[in-house]
Amino acid sequence: MNQMKLSQMHRYYLVFVVGFLFTGKILAQDTIRIDFQQAVDLALKANVDFRIQQNNMEVLKREKQNSLVSHLPNVNINSSASSQSGQQFQQIEGEIVVTNVTNEVVSAGLNVNMPIFNFGRRILDTQSSKLAYEAGEKGLDRASQQVVFDVARRYLQVLLDQELLRIANQNLDNQKEQLRQITGFVDAGLRTMSDKYNQQSEVARLESVTVDAELQLQNDLWDLSEYLQLDPAVMPELQSVDPAIDDLQYLGMSMSELYDIAQSNRADKAQQDLLVSSYHKDMKAIKAMYYPRIGAFYNYNTFFTSLDNRSLQDQLLKIYPQNSIGLSMSIPIFNNYDNKLNVSRSKVAYKNQQLQKASVDRKIYQDVVLANQNYRAALKKKENTSIQVMAAQEAQNAISERFRLGISNFVDLATANQQLVASQADRAQATYTLFFQEVLIQHALGTLKVLD
């Protein structure tokens, strides 16, 4: 039995050595010390989804500009040069003369077109593009809040891992000291060898627990490093935060009050509202294609021909210029159902956007409900774990004294030690969970700040 315990202890020790060498290799990498705000800044620069939305804002900006200048005339200058060889027709003194020559022709023109009335389409397009741009800004705001939320979750998980590793190391040191004391009791004949072997087994088990805690910390560090897009050879060293929350500002609020805050602050809700209005404007603008359109135009055209002996300047500027100004009307009668197809597409897009808005509204309500429930549960657990640690500490002190006096056995002592460590870990978990739930409820309400 004793040999089996010693063999088990050696296996635990081997696992610890391998884990130590592995983690030592990781820690040998370069580190960069960052605080939470720096982590957020790095994530905003590296996050692909956020950067894509930033790039899309350039397109929305140009579409908005395009819709604004669409109220101005379209102006174009055209010019051409050609050489015609063969029979050329000329009118000379009332007669048509045909000659076989080469005619060099240069023409130029200025065309100005301006829509006057198109059943409000230009105005609707302008309003739609403006709403779409504002919706893009709201979407970018929500995307930045999502980045902050993702960074906070990973950042706090690493800090929690560090705290759990500290507790594991502290417990391991305490149990090693306990082993030293029990060894002294055995040498003095106050304890049996089984107590010593049991404690050796417990120390070996705690060494494995410490290795697991270290590995969990490294895994979560890698996860954060990957999210921040740090170089593979660089690991973040995080600046600690105080997880204590002094002002529980959401504790006394009812569900209706929290939902009202979310309705006013959630950027994704504002984005969906703006998009619904934008799609509605688009649909009305496309329907305007069913109706007549009136436009104004001005054309200036002139040319030069080598068959005329007069100078280039005289021909272009004095002899052949033509000016025309007028109004045009276009009445759609039949265009292969193109307009009907475009209107149908715009109606479907508008209806789909309404469905998307309703889905986001439901999600906001669910987010607020769940965040509120988790927030209150985390607060209750924090209070319970504080009592749990205090009681476990008192129990461990009492049983340790009884064990020292020979009244209590090793099983009671080991159980008390394990209960104390478990309660300490639960308190650390509850403390950081409450801190994260504060971030979560701010994310659900749309009040999460991106910058200090």
C-alpha cells in the first residue's frame, strides 16, 4: 500500500516537472505590459469585423455625398477627331458637289442636364443615404462596444486564473509545511507513518493542481494574445484591476427601468430603426420610376472641317457653333417589367429589415433580462462565498489544532484544508464574476464606454 502511494507520488512529481519545463519555456518569451485600456486599443486596431465596418463607412460616406450632389446638373464635355477618305458631299451655291478628297473633322461639345421633377426621387435618395450613414455610425459604435466586451471577458479571465494560481501555490506551500510538521510528529512517535504518506500524497496532488492552474492561465493568455493579434513571440503581462465594486448602481432598478435605459442607449437598436427608415425611403424612391420625369438640358456643339478653307478658330468659335436649350419629358410605358422588379426587390428588403428590427428588439429584452438575473445572482454568490471562506477558515483552524493535539484524524484535516481552498477559489470566482457581470449589464444596456 505504501509503495503504491509512493509510486503515485512519483508520477505526480513527474507531471509537475514536465509542466514546469513547459511553462518555463512559455514564460521565456518576450512580454508586453498592458492595462485594460491599452488592450482595448490594440483590439480595436486588430479586430477584423470592426475594421471591415470602418472600411464600409467610407462607402456610406461617398454614397451620402453622391446623393447630395445629385441635385446639381450633370456637365460633360465631349470631343472627337476623325479623318474621312472618299467621296465627300458639299453644298456650294445651292448645288451639291461630290468630290473625292480626305476630310479632317474635329468636333467638340458641352452637354448640361439637370433633373427638374422626378416625383421626389432625388430627395428620397438623399434622405435614405443620410439615414444609412447614420445607421453605419451606430453599427460602428456597437461594434466597438462588442470589442470592449470581448476584451473584458478575456482580460478578467486571465486575472482570475492568476488569482486561482496564487491560491493553489499558497495552498501547496501550506501543505508542504504541514508535511514537514507531520514528519516531525512521526519522528517523535506522535503520528503514524500512514499520516505522513497521506500528506505526501496530498502534496503531490496539489502539485498537479498547481500545474493545471498554470496551464489554464497560459491557455487563456494565448487566447487574449490571439484576440489582440500580438506577435507569436510576445505574451501580454496584464496590469491588475480592483474587482471590488463600490457602487452597485443597477441593484435597485426594476426590469422596466433597465429596459428603458437599453431602449435609449443600445446603438444596435438605433441602427435598426435608422435602417428601416432608410429602406422605406429607398422603396418610395424606386416607386417614383413609375411616374413621368422632367429634365432641362443645354447643348453646345461645334466642329471644324478641312474642306472649309477658313481657320480652325473661326470654324469652331464663329461659324459652326450650335446652342440648344430645352425641356425633356420621359413617360415610362413599358420597360420589360424592370421597374416592377426593382420595386418588388425594395419591398422585400424593407420587409426583411422590419423583421431584423423586431429580432433585435427581442434580443435586447432578452439580453437585459439575462444580464439582470446574472448580475443579482453574482452579487448573492459573492455574499455567500465571503461567509463560506470565513466559516471554512474557522473550521480549518479548529481541526488543525485538534489534529496537533492528536484528537482529530488526518481525513478530517485534509477535508478541512480542501474545503478552505475550495471556498477561497469560489470567492475569487464570485468576485471576478460580479465584476464581469457589471461589464455584461453595461453591454446589455448599451452604456459600456469604449474610452476612459
